[in-house]
Amino acid sequence: MSNASLADLKAFIQVAQQRSFQKAADALGVSRSSLSHAVKGLEQRLGVRLLHRTTRSVALTEAGEQLLQRLTPLLQDLDDALDAVSHGPDELAGTLRINASKGGARWLLEHVAPTFLQRHPHVELDLVSEGRLVDIVAEGFDAGVRLAESVPRDMVAVPFGGNVRFVAVASPAYVATFGRPGTPDELRSHRCIRQRMPSGKRYRWEFERGTQQLTLDVPGALSLDDNDLLIEAACAGLGIAYAPQSFARQALETGELVLLLEDWTPPCPGLCLYYSSYRHVPAPLQALIAIIREQG
């Protein structure tokens, strides 16, 4: 049986999550050489290689992946238990890490974070916003925030914020020059601003009216990977954009953009906060969920 220390295990997790010895060393406040020595010592005691190292990158071996997935929730539970004892049963402390889409992060910052930070001043809310859908357990997050359709089936989901609506929008100048599409199929003859997903694939536009459902890979000479940029490009008259209505709301109110194909873009299930159903729910996450439910 290995005599791996808690410090060595935490060092390994930090390197595995950061995919970099230097970034992990900076996060832990130690030297790169001492961190490398700790991980090497852990590998020697376990008798297995955990990391593939090159001069430019760090990657997990199969054994490293397995260890990371098992260790992350266990050490998080340990930290939660120690924080609870050191601060008392009624005072929450520690770090709450949440991975969210940009829209989800905005909603939390506006509706949840002010109340949460006021009620629980000893909890650090670490909110990471990114487009890619990550394995929240393997990467050390307590919870994630995504659209309901993207939540993994083995997770507990807490809906919030109501339904979301994706809309097609264009500037009045674009409509005056190129006309207004009457059906989704007519988009094939328009200039569309396409969206590239974090996976590298282009997002296919989805439309629905009654029992009719269409998914289109629209044409276009411009592709972007951010909803805010899509709206800016549409405002500049560069084409028709398709994005969550919340991102376009201000431009629609000022008249910089107009809605297209309104009867083809009904609301759909919105955002969910989700977390693993296989591990203890830490007290700070329970407190955050309570505030989300207060918001309705």
C-alpha cells in the first residue's frame, strides 16, 4: 500500500487540472522543481506513470485519469469537512468552483452572486466561464451551468432563469438591402453569420413551428465563436445572426437589430445548475442552490 502524502496527492491534482507544472506551481505557491519532485515521488511510490511530460505539454496517462477521477471528489469532501469544523456548523467557508457558459455566468453574477457573497463572506466563489462542456468532476468543479439539453444524464439538475429563446436577427440596413426571409429555407440565399463551437464544429441553426422542425447548416462567409461578437457583427450589417435573445435584447430595444422568423423560434428549456449524483453535496453548493430557488 502506498504512503502517498496528502500534499503529494494535491500536487498531482493541481498539475492534472492545469496541464502545466508552472501554472500548478504558481497556484500552489511552490517552486516548479519541488512540484515536479513531489509528483515523481508519488509515481515511484505507486509504481505507475501518471503523467506524460514533454517540454511543451503535460497529459494524463490512463492511470492518471483514473486517479484524478477518484481523488477529486474525495479531497473536495475532505476540504469541506475540515472547513466545517474550523469555522463552526453555522458559518460556511472554503471554495465553491463552478464551470458555466457565458450566459449562465452572467445570470449568476446578476441574480445570485451578490446575495451569496453577502450571506457567506468566508466562501470564495470561483466562477469559470468557457464555451466547452467539461467533465466537472474530473476537472475539480463542484457544479456546472449549461442549457438543459446539454446536462449529462447522470447529473442532478436544478433549472433556473426560465426558458430561453434563440432568435434570428439582422440590422435594418441588411433587411433593406437583402430582404427579410419568410421561412428558414430562405436563409440558404442569405448572408448568415455562422457560429463555431468549442469543439470546432459549426453550430446548426434550429427552427420549429407546430410539428415542423428544421436544422440548417446555413451558408455564410463569416464565422465567429462568441455570442457577443455575433450580435456586434449583425449590428454592423454583416449578415443574419442566430443567438440567445438575451444577448440581442439591448440591440433589439434600440432598433439596431430586428427579429426575423419570429414564429419559427419558440422558447425552449433554459439553464440548469448541475452536479454529480454520486457524491456528497458540499454546504456552500447547497447554500447557492437555495438562493437560486429563491430567485424562482
